[in-house]
Amino acid sequence: MKRTKILAVDEESFIAIVLLCSTSVLFMNVVLRYFFRMSTIWAEEFIRYSMIWISFIGSAVCFRKGIHFGVDLILRVKSRLFVRGVKIFIETACLAFCCFLLKYSLDLVLFTKGTRQISLAMQVPLWTVYAVIPFSAALGVLYEVVRVLMLCIGEDPPSRIDSEPEEAIES
């Protein structure tokens, strides 16, 4: 469990650092463009790729926290056995999606690596940009396996679905 917490801190720290870097590069490029009439060629590409990385790592964080897209109306039913069955089905469907994404994104990365394509401005191999997809999918598989196992042994994994909306708490 401690390793999962360390991994969680690492993911969220990575997202924060990449967001800070891309914001700094964007700010620098705006200052260069408007005050000095020049700009960097690679800034737009760097920001685009960093947003892709932030999005995919962020999706893995959502799988870990159980805050992926869902409709929780059916989970408001009083039967605990039915709710547990629905949760296991949902988490298993998410696991299947992550496995599907992992397999096909690995195919994409290997294909792109074989073509030896590089980005125009930064001159980095494109497979390194695409590598975030199987990486985040593998994290999603790991988190979903843990969540399904927790549900199967009778524990409730952490989830925002289980909590009441803040409006209901305040009233």
C-alpha cells in the first residue's frame, strides 16, 4: 500500500512539474513574441506534447482515485450486494478498456519506432511522445486490478461515487 501512495505522489508531482514547465514556456514565448518580435520554433510543439502527457497521466490518476466518468444513480440502490456487483462490473469494464488501450497503444509505439519519425521542431522521436499512452494504460490496468480485487474480497476502494455531493452535505 505504501508503494501505491509513493506512485500517486510521483504521478501528481509529474503532472504539476510538466504543467509548470509548459506554462513557463508559453509565457516565455508570448513575451518573446510581443516584446522582442521573435519566438521559439519548438514552444508550440513542446506545449502540445506536454498537454498530451498531462492528459494521459491524469487519466491514470482518475482510475486510481475512482473518479472516471460514470453515472452513480444506480449505485444509490439500498441493496449492498447489487451495488457491489455493479461496481465489480464497472471496474472490470474499465480494466478491459485499459487492457485494450495497452495492447493497441503498444502496437502504435512499436510501429512509430520502426518508422523512425521525428517531430519537426524539437527533433525528438515521435514514439517517445506516444509512449505515454501504453504507460498510462499500464497504470490503469494496475489500478483497476487492485480495485477489482478489493471489491471481490469485500473492501470498498476509494471513490468519489461513494461520497455525497457537497450540496447535499451543506443543506
